[in-house]
Amino acid sequence: MKNNYKIYIFILLIALWVQGGNAKGATLDLDLTPERVDIGTFYNGTTVKISGQMPATAEVVVRLSGEGEELHLKRKGKVAGLLWMNTSDLTFENAPKVYMVSTGTGLKDLETSAASQFSFKALKNRIEIAPESSDNDFLLQEFIRLKSKQALYSVTPGGVSYGQEAGGMKSYETTMTIPSNMKPGNYAVDVAVVQDGKIIASTSKPLVLKQVGFPEKLSKMAYGNGLWFGIMSVAIAVMAGLFMGMVFKGKSGAH
Amino acid sequence: MWHMYLPIAGNSVNIMTIFGLGGFVGLLSGIFGVGGGFLMTPLLMMFGIPATVAAASDSNQIVGASTSGTLAHMRLGNVDVKMGVLLLIGGILGGTVGVQLIKILRAMGNADFLISLTYVLMLGGVGGYMFIESLQSLKKKPASEVLDISAKPKKPSSWAMMFKKIPFQTRFEKSGVELSILVPLVLGIFVGVLAAIMGVGGGFIMVPVMVYLLRMPMHVVVGTSLFQILFTCVNVTIMQAKTNHTVDFVLAVLLLLGSTIGAQVGTKVSKKLKGDQLKILLASLVLLVCIKMLAGLLMTPDFMIAMKGGH
């Protein structure tokens, strides 16, 4: 009896898994290469390839986004009608670390499409700005500009290309640039397909950025034992200075 | 190729760029006896390093450059250790006061305005005075004493009179001056307060203070300043690494490679230049930074918001 019970559960789980897989997998799948980005000593940013199969008559939108974080910013304003200064503090809550969106060639106007939740405009509902003010829209716009300049936010209409249609399906593919200033951590790649004014399927895969080797060791040391790390940094700097001093002394002595 | 990832700054940089930056600032450090923090931090920020990491890693780099520079100047007999130690003690006391002052100012709001104002006034005042004074003394030889009168010749004598009356008079052999030990101590405190408010090492204030208020010869000023900066930056580096984790070791080492070489070359250049030439060059540099800051304050910024942190 007890064994039967286990088997039932097992069958049920399999059924649920197949069911779940079918619901998404039948119309849309997603390949992410690589799924893990290693940040080593000579790392200088990289690219990830996002591709898969989707319904031939639909349009696709791809988004790479990071976890929300709390950011402290300064607002600039004029003091005494003359000098531009940081005038007040701002807090942006739940601001995604990264927000990169790319759409299929037929989905140029993301904001008015059914996939508007993938646009910059959708950030308005996601990011909370404190203190509350009447020009939050403007502040958000400035924030997006600032993040765009750091290459962490972007919207690329038509950035996803399609392949040949076959059996009602077609392939899609895009390459996203991972800038070197993208922090180590967990990110998500979301893909949605739009048809007849609604999202008919969506799927997601995690992307991990991880420091490895030398950078990883240094980070661990710097955050793990700051005092020791500071003393070591100073010692090495002093030794480098003394060494250079000796090298140069040798030179001038030969004159 | 040629790129290296900075684990604390969280960005990668071109090795040659950072090496070059280090060399340039090390050169200035060796010539003028300034740490160069007031130049390096903004330059590093231009290459995508967060302000806090730029400032802390730079102080780590200055440790190397000033060790190298102090050693070179010591061989040339340019370091007044007694004066340096007194200024250092004053500087540390002043720095502690300055940090508390900043806290109070921040609580009252608009600390940033006061910081920027201090920057522009100090840079403009110090740079302007040095520039005019050294220009006049450079011209002095062909011209005559007419120019000398406009250079406020009364000021040093009244200073000297006042200094003579302060107790604890002692002789500073290397600098060739006789002063109360209280004078460098108090001036050290003053520079320490300013440096803490402005978030820099204070070399570019300390140098004019030693030249004009302590009346030390320019070459001894440069060596003594470097000696004092060395210890200030050792302290800052360890504190920053301990409390804020903002010292990027890779960045500091890359900068060091350039700056220690630059510092040695700078010391040689410094020896070749006359005191007045040194002064006028430093004054021009300080004025340039002042103009850049002023322009930043007057021009409409590119972004109406900014990430917090740094200077």
C-alpha cells in the first residue's frame, strides 16, 4: 500500500512536469549560451547568445534583467540661481541592476504592444522613488539615461533576427552584450511571444555572473578581512616604492 | 587583450591607460610633493571606476609613489623629518575634527555646497596667490623692487614678528627656520580639517602653507610634504579597506607600476627646476583644477541626478 502511494505521487509529478513543459515548450523554447559567465583576471565583458524556436507568425521580445536593488542618488539643482549642486537625496527602490530588451523585427513599437511590460515604461510601476514628488517621471527618465550611459539599460527594437519557417515554427536569435561593469550575481533572461495583441507564451532562464580565480580570491579577502587586506595593500605599495627607489638609485650611481 | 578586471571596482580597465595615469600623477607627485589625489580621483571616474573606490585605491597608490619619492628626496637631503612629524600630528588631529565637522554639516543639510565652495575658494586663492607671487619673483631680477612692494612685503614680516612671540621656539635644521613647535602643529590641524572636508590628502594646501607660512625652501617643502603624505595615506588606505572595502588592490598595483617610476623621474625634474619655476607650475595646475571645478558648477549638468558617493 505504502509503495503504491509513492508511485502515484511519482506519476503525478511526471504528469505535472510534462504538462508544464508542454504548455511552454510546444510554442516557445529558449537556449542561452553560456548560462554562466566567469569573471576572471582578464575579463572585459562578453556576449551571450539567446535563441530558440517560436510560432512562425508571432513576434518575440527578449529581456535580460537583474534583481531589484535600492540605490541612493543625489538630485541636482541650482543654488542661488547660479551654481549646479547636488541639492537633495533620492532613493530608487527595486531598480533592476540591468534591464536590456531586444525585440523581433516586426515589433518595433514595444510600448504600445501587448508586451509593453517589457518596455522602459513598465519600470515606472516597478521602481519606487522616494521622496514622493510631482516630477518622478522626469527623475525616472534621467535614471534610465544614466543607466543607459553605463550600458546597463537598453532597448533595441528589431535586435532579434528570425530564421527560416518550418512547420509553423521559426527560429529566433539575438546576442546581448554583457558589459564589464555588470556586477556578479543572478540575472534572468525572459522571452515572450506576441500574437494577435496578446502574449501567447513566455519562458525564462537564469544567467549567472560569477567571479572566479584571482578576482574571486581578492574579493573574498577584501570583504572577509578588510583590516588585513588594507595592511597587505600598504605593505606591497611600500615595497614597490622602495624597490623602485633602489632601482633608480642604482641607475644614478652609474652616472 | 590589455584589459584587466578590477574585482572591487567591479569593472575592467585597459592596463596601459591606468599605467599611464599612474605615471603622470607620480611625476607630479615627485616634482611638486603633492599626492595628486585631487587629479587622480576625477580621472579614474572618467574610466568607469566608482568614486569611492577611485579615492581609496588612489591613496593606496600614493603610499607607493610617496615611499619612492620620499626615499629619493631623503638622499638629496630634502626631508625635514622634525617638521614633517609635527605637521603630521597636526594633520591627523585636524582630520579627525574635519570628519566630525562633515558629519554635523551633512546633518544640517547642504554640506555639498560648502564642500564645493571650500574647494573653489581654496584652489582659487592658493593657486592665484602662488601664481602671482612666483611670477613676480621670476620677473624680479630684471625689474626692480617696485614689483616687490605690490607683493605685500609687509605680510611675511608681521608673520615673523608674531611667530617669534609664541613659546616653544625651536630650530628646524633642514628647513633653516626657527619656529615654535606650535606653529606647524596648528597649521597641520588647519590643513587636516580642510583635507577631511574636501576628501583629499591635502598636499596641494600643505605645500603652499610650508612655502608661505613656514617660509621653508621649496625643495625641502617637496620632500617634507611627500614624507608627511606617505603616513597620511597609509592611515587612509587601512581605514578605507577596513570600514568601506573600497581599496581595489589590482587597480592600486597597476597605478603603482606607473607612479613609482613617475615619482623617481619627477624628483630628478624637480631638482633641475628653480623654486619659483616649481611654484608657478604647481600654481597653474591648481588654477586649472579650480577652473574645471567652477565650470562644473556653472554649466548645466548632463544628468539631473547622480550616484551618491565620492567627493
